[in-house]
Amino acid sequence: MRIEDILPVNLFKTRKSFLWSYIGIFGFFYMIVPLFFMGDTVELDISLKLALATAISIIGFSIGMLVNFFPNIKKKYIFINFNNYSWTVFIIYFFIVTLIISTAGQIPLIASLSGASQADIFILREVFLKDRKGFEAIYSYLITLVDTTFFPLVIIYSIIIKTRYRYLFILIFALYSISFLEKGYFLKIGIPLFFYYYYKAKSKKTYLIVSGSFLLTIILAMFLLSKFDTSDVIRDEPFFSILYTPTTVFQAIVWRMVAVPVITAYQGFELFLSTAYNGQYFMGATSSLLSSIFGLERINFERALYQSQFGGSETANANQFYAVEAFINYGYIGVLMFSYFLGLIVKNMINTRNIAIICLIPVLYYNLFSSGLIGNLLSNGFLFFYLFITNVKIQK
């Protein structure tokens, strides 16, 4: 038995929901906010360019979702047993996590509970995974290939069919999530779980209130464990400034989730159009893979953007809305093509009629809200996952 048979999906309603949510979320934050809410902190011409890129992304995404340029061909699928799939993925995930933790030196969570300062925890979080050298540098790529899509699919699937090991899978994921105090990491499973239970909930409003409160509590706890503190640094900066200083945990959450992605997208355009790059399209040079294939000098634009915001750093990057990545590489045509391809991916994920797969689409939205499409497809494993789900059917 397949999940498609257990929980049927209305294709029309589901496509409509994801299309309008894309238009609403990306349109509001990257068109309305820069033009009407950022005030004197921005230049109008740059805000207009960001808004135009976003509008083009909406057009491209809509075309990918709604227009069929290719005929529907009946495919032959590979059928695999869920038990074999789930344990294979779990063993791989557990092995990589064990490898990371055993070579980390000090665990940020343990350091926090032992009284480490905010500065010490920040350094520990950096060296825990991002700042690995030599062979260990591959660890971050290996874990991301598994924990963004394949393992969350195992967890959602196991909940749907109520396997006896579902709580073990959730526990292992949760323990690793809090071990290095990366506040957004738990959302890799939190977002799919949220949407699955929303889909199942009889009272949607009650569910949103209860689950929203629960997610907020977790985020608050992560901020507190990472020793959020602004008492020693106070800046009189507007809310839509990268130098704004939140004075409460709640302000920090809202600022990080709402303002920072928009500011970074705007400043990405600003830096690209400045004398540093003179608006010369990179033609794929911001991607390690594409720059290697086409013989281009690698341009670490995200690192350069972070350094323009905060000063020198050898590990930190400022990730931006995926349409910014598309624009700085290939212009507005690139935005249109990237967005069309994204719309096609989302449509085909919905067409699987598998609710466990569909619940991972919001994770892709969440990632692309503040990071590039190329990195999400390659480094985060969405391309491999897409090829997997469009050629393989999982059976109970």
C-alpha cells in the first residue's frame, strides 16, 4: 500500500494553495516591504530593481506551475519497500551525526549549559560544522544531503503509517538539532510536521494557535540557550537595518525572520551594482560547481556581502533570496528561468500525490526565502531528492 492510497490529495486545491502562498510570501517581503516599509534606509532605484526581480520570479514560478510545455508520458517507476528505505537512510544519518559529534571537540549545547558566554558559543557553533578543515569539510555537505529531505521524509512517512520506530527517528533528529544550537535547524523537521498535522487537523484555527505557540516556545528556548544578550551593545538603528539591536528575545526572533532576509536581499543588489562589481553578471561564478564546469574564477559573493555588512570573516556568509542569486548571475532572464524551474519542481512534487513529499515543499520555500536555488538543489540535496521522488515509489 502507498501513502497516495492512505491520504488522497486534491491536486487542484494543493497547487492553488502553494501558488498563492508563493505570491503572498515572496511578493510581500521582497516587493511591498522594500518599497513601502524600509523608509529612508534604502534607495528607491535599488528597491525597484529588487521588486521587479521578485515580480518576474512570480511570473516564472506561475508559468512553471500552470503551463505544461511537455506532454505527459506514462513513466515506469522503481518500487521500494519503506522499511528498507527508512533504515538505510536512518543508518546513514546516524553514522554522519556520530562522525560529526565525535570529532567536534566541544558541543555547543553542553558548553551553554556549563555557563559559556555568548561569544564562546558563537565560536563553538562556527567550528562545530562550518569551519571544518581538510577531509572534515565534507561533513557539512554529507549531513545536509540527508537531513533536509531524505530523513524528514522517513519521519513523516513513519508517522503516517505509524511505525513503531517513528519516535526514535524524531528523538535522534531532535537531539542533534539542539546539540549545536542552530536555531533554524529543527525547522527542517518542524515545518513538515507542522504542515502534515495542519492537513490532518479538523479544527484548523485551534491547531494553528496550539502548534504556533509550541514552535514559538522552541525558538525562544533556542535563543535563550544560545545566550541571547544585547546589554553590552546598544545601537540607535532602525528596524530595517543590519545593525539594529534587538532588546528582547521576541524582537530578535521577529527581526531575524522578517527584517534580516529583506535587508540582505536589498544589500545584495546594492553591493552588486556598486563599484565593487559594477553590475557585471557573474554567469554562474558564484557556484563552486558551475564555476568549475565553465572555467570561471569562483566569486564568493555571499562572503563578500557578509564582510561588507559586518567586517572580515573567513567562515560567515550572508545568504540571500534566491532571485538575487539568479539576477547577479544571469540578470532578469536568469530570474525568470530559475523561477520557472522552481515552479516545475513544486508542481511535480505535488503531482506525486504523496502528502509526505508535499509537506517538504514549505521547507524548500523556507530555504529559498534567504538562500540560492543552486545551493539548495545541489548542496542541500533537493535535486537528488527530486530525481528520487519522480522515479521511485515507496510502498508500505
